[in-house]
Amino acid sequence: MLWLLACTSGTIRLGDDTAGPVPLPVDDLVLTVDPEVSTVLHAAWTPPETGSASVEYRFEGEEWLVAPPTADGAAVLLGIPADTSVEARVVVAGGGTEVPGASTTATTGSLPKDLILPVVESWSPELAYDADFVMISVSGGSYTYMPPYWIEILDRSGRVVWYKQIDDYMMTFYPTVSLDGTHIWYEGSNIFGFGGSDPYVVRRTLDGRWSETLTIPDMGQAVAEGPEDGFVYEQRTNNTNGLGRIDAAGTTSTVWDCAAWMRDRNVRAENCWMNTSNWSEERNTVLASMFEADTVFEIDLATGEPIRQMGQLEVGEPYRFDPEESTFAYQHDVYWTDAGTLLASTHVPDQSGVQVAAEYTVDDKTRTLTRIWSYTSTDRWATQVGEAVRLPNGNTVQGYGQDGAVREVTSDGTIAWEVSWPEDDQGYRVVGHSSMIPDLYALNQGR
């Protein structure tokens, strides 16, 4: 039988199993604003002598949310907008009961004044993927590509609930949810010479209590997670331009020397500049997108050899496209979907102002890429950068890179959600990779 007992601090919720002592409420909860991220609140309390404790919190009239403990007597409250009043309480569970303590309130801080804030252009919750938050990188300078760069996590209403400015005036294009889903990672690159340190990759929890940094001195632009907790990346030096690899211990190696491959075929090495290096665990290959060559190479990590060549570069052994005009042009973020198709964000050859999220089947017998789905934009154009990401519900995210916008569309091309950032002084605003996030607390576990 379920019973409710009144107490001075709230209501004791009794379950059917009432064995063991009823725990006492915890009423000394203290909330403090994180010194680096003003939208994060730290919760601290005296651990109960019996039972286990967690924190419930709510704001703006919402239902109670649960913040799992990060340590005995500690938790962080996530997903809250700036300048928002929050009510929180400790809930002690034990002996078949849950005992809420007295409520306390605190207010999140204000956002940094130079943070570039998003504007939601449209949102149809019934059409959009079921994720309340989106993580993306945004350039913060007054002209194209100029730092500081920010990583922002925003809710679907466009309110920033977490942020990080990239250190050392470095650039970041690929903030991503880790493959194991326990944290985020991001890079600091220096391809235009703004930065003040060697390139690096950081893994971290949202509250920063766990963090790891890998320095990658020869990293160019592209980087992605690879096997065994390492990364694959564009290796760019005076002598080499191609695909590199770094393991968890920080040891680097060259997987494929694209520059040498090009020189052997009397092609300029600048065709090796890379904007994508996406690893497929199932295939153990990397899709290396060379935007100057309008071509994607698939590199076998075991042998270091290209096994597919797809695009406009005529030397080598290129696959053809069906129809021919669906070939890659200044393509970005090419990767294998879970369905085994190839997805890319691409321009249209010899056309300006047209951006296409394009999906292909790949037939190795006929050496043909056949386009089976596309979403074409003429009102927004990823002059540079850009992406196309397939979501679990079948929707596709089209990122517009230098055009400073992200759009989620259904399979029939209906816009489900769109967000943009104000232009810089040159009429651009660079946005990088976007990750949909159903659960912020999943990213606060670390290793």
C-alpha cells in the first residue's frame, strides 16, 4: 500500500517496500554559480547518514528535473538558461521512501557580452527530432573565420545553456559528442595562423571535472575520433599533406601521404587540403574529403591505401556518379550512414549559391555513386564549411558553414527547425559541426 506522510520539510513518499528506517530529510542544500559557465549551478549538501541522495530542480514552472550526483554530496544542474531563477531540493531515498528536503533557490548568471547569440527562425516540435539541445561552434570575430571561437549548447528555443570559449585564440569546427556518449570533445586548430599554441584536441565533461588534452602539432583542419580512443586528422606539414593518426598516448603516425600520391600523378599537392576525416568503425576506413580536388578518398586504416576515389579528380581510379551532375563539388562532412549510404553536403558543379544535402548508394561492381535523396537550398549557401547529418528519426541537418545557419529538414524537405547567427562585418558568420543532444547528463560522465 502507498502512504503519504506530512513532515516539516515537505512530503515523504512511501513505496510498497517500506523495509528499513525512514531517512531524514536534508535541508542544507547550497547552490553556487560555476565560475566559468554562468548557466551551470553547483549543488552541495551534507550526505545523509542513511539512504542515497540526488537533487531535483525546476525553473519557469517546469516539472521537477533530476540532477544525478557527481560525488557524495555534490551535483551540477544543467540545461538552464542565463539569468533564470531555479528552485532545487535534495531528495533522499531509502527504506522504500523518498524524502524531499527544504527547497532553496538561486539564479544563473548572465552570458558573456561578446558571445554571439542565435536566433531561431522556425521550429515545429512535432516534426523535429526528439532532442532538446544542440551543440555547435560559432566564430566570434568581426570578420570571416576570425576568433574567438565559441562552443554553444542551446535549447530549441535558441537559449544558450552552456558555452566554452576556445583557448589561445584557436579555431574549432568539430565539437562533437564522443563515440561512447560520456563526454564531448573539440579541437583547437590554427590553419590561418590566429592561434597562440600547437593544435590540440580536448575531451571533457560539461562541468569540467574531467578533462584530457592531446597535442597534435601537425594537425591541419579536419579531425575526428578514430580507433582505440585516438583520432584521425588532416596531417599538414611542409613535406606532408594527408591522413594522420594519433593514439590515446599521443603517438602520431602517417596513414596516407596524399601529397606524394598527387605528385606521383603530376597533380599539385594543394589538392590534398582536407575538410573531413570521418572514421567508420564498421569498415575501419576513413573518408577523407579533399575540397580543392572536389574528391573524397576512402582510406583503409589497416593498409593505409585508398580503396575508393569519388569525385571530379580524373587521375587515379575515380568512381562515376549517376546522374553525372550529382558529383561532388566543394563537398564537406562526407560519411557513411547507419543504412550504408553515403551522405554529403556539396555544392553543384558550375553553379553558385546552391547547396545540396545529398545521399548516395555506392555500387563497387559498377563503380557508381547513385544519388537517391537530396535536399537543395538556394536561399542559404555554405560558401565554405557546411555539413549534412542524418538523425535517428530520418530527418537531416544541413549546416551552412560560412552562412551562419543550421536547418533540420524532414525526408520530404519540410523545415522542422532552423537557427541562425548574426553576420559579421563582412556578411558572414562561420558555424561548425552541430550535434543533437537528448540528454546533457549523459555528457557529464567522463571516463
